[in-house]
Amino acid sequence: MFATLPALLRIPLVMLLLAVNIVLHVLPLFALTLVKLVLPIRTIRLACSRALIVIAESWIAVNSRMFEWFTRTRWQLDGLADLRSDGNYLVLCNHQSWVDIPVLQKIFNRRIPFLRFFLKSQLIWVPLLGPAWWALDFPFMKRYSKETLAAHPEWQGKDMEATRRACEKFRHMPVSVMNFVEGTRFTAAKHDAQASPYRHLLRPKAGGVAFVLDAMGDALHAILDVTIVYPNGPCTMIDLIAGRIRDIRVHVRELPINDELRGDYESDAVFRARFQTWVNALWGEKDLRIGRMLEQSATRQQEPQRCVS
């Protein structure tokens, strides 16, 4: 609708509207959170929690609609037909850019339960957004370096304790738990430093996935294996806002959660080896899928345009 506006007008306008959308949704979200904290009545708190999700879904929907209005990005989405808004999912995805988050929010909003990410503890200090994520029960994780743990061994396992507390809370609400299995965004430098065996991916970190599956128990009914591809290469949030991302391709497949995927990852060496093999195989399939998606996109771009009379 507004994608033809000059970039000099379009980019500041999009950023202004995104900021206004944040304020319009965050203020009632904070008000409801205050009510939820002050009143100890369970029925009121549950009603507030449901209302908070409605506000968050509206926030995401407006953001997604603005990107449709102000950009010409072409989307190809596969595997969304059988998703359930009443199902509880563990969502596993490759990670290339901060753009991954609005992409995931757009494709899953109101199709599955509200998507929650494990966030770095520092992000709680982001103005407006940090407190909003806290109000929406996003779990904040404090990660410690090997050097820090060596100096303070008593801090070992605190991140897992935070994960378990979050998972205990999630067991009693409809939820989709998001995990970027690589633990960080893909870059060529990180890929080379890891000597990754995959062409398009970093090495997966199996421990966090195993821990969530074990802590959530049978509260999760399926895994969503999500693959995101940007055929034109690496991109940033500014690229998205500016309309410079021409194509986004997303593939989703649902995987069952069986008993073999649940166990004590820390203490059971046999289970740990089996689970790592499963995650590595999953990542190998994803790497091949990314290659096919990129090849299909390149072929489509080379096809001559046909005029329709």
C-alpha cells in the first residue's frame, strides 16, 4: 500500500508507527500486569493473563500488517496448515538475524499459543520492551562464561534453574516455547571458528533442548522444526523496515515427541549421546533443506517473466 513512498519518507514513518504501536499496547499491558500483581485472586489473575496475551497478539498483528503495507517482501510459507491454537509446541529454528523474531511472530501469531523466547538477562533493561517481555512471562537467562564459572563455581547450573522455573510455569498455560538451537546468530566468522560440519548452520546445542523437553514433560505435544531462509543474504532489522528484504522463505514441519527424547541430559551419558545424535541428524536435514530452498529461489529468480494478457 505504501511501499512506493520514497525511502526518505517511508523509513521514518515506519519507525514512528512501530514506536506508537509499542506505546499503545505496552501501556494497557502494564496496567493489567499491575492488577495481576496486586490482586491475589486466582480467577482474576488468570483473566489478566489471558487478556495480556490478547494484547500481545494484537501488538504483533499490527506490526505484521505494517510490514505488509510498507514493504514488497515476498513470503513463501510451507507447513502451516495443520497447526493448532490449542496445542503446546517446542519450536526449534535456525538463527541468522534479529529479523527471525518478527518473522516467527508473523507466521505463528494466533496459529499456535503465544510464542515465548528465552532472553538474555540484559534485555530486561530495554526501555518499554524489557518490562513488557517480563510481564508476558518471557524467561530471562543469565549466562556465565567459563572464566566466570571457574571463579564462582557456586553459580554452576543457575541458568538451568531459571529454565526449570520457567518451564514449571509454562506447564499450566497454553504455550509455545522457542529455542534457537545454535545459541547465537549465524555468521561466517562463527562458522569458521567452530569448524561447523554444516554448510549453512552453526553447531547445535543439544543441552537446552533436552532440558526443556524433560522439564515440560507431557505438557508439550509436538516439536515444530522451523527453517528460515533469506535468499538475498544476511539482513538486519533496518533492512526489514526499509523494505530491502525481497524474499523470505519459511519451512515448518511437525515432529512427534516420544519417550526417547526425554531423559536426564546431565547425568545419563547414554541418553546424552543418543539425544546429541538426534539433534545432529535434525540439523543435518535442516542444512540440506536450506540448500534446496536457496537453489529453488535462485532458479525462480532466473526464470523469465511472462506477461499476462
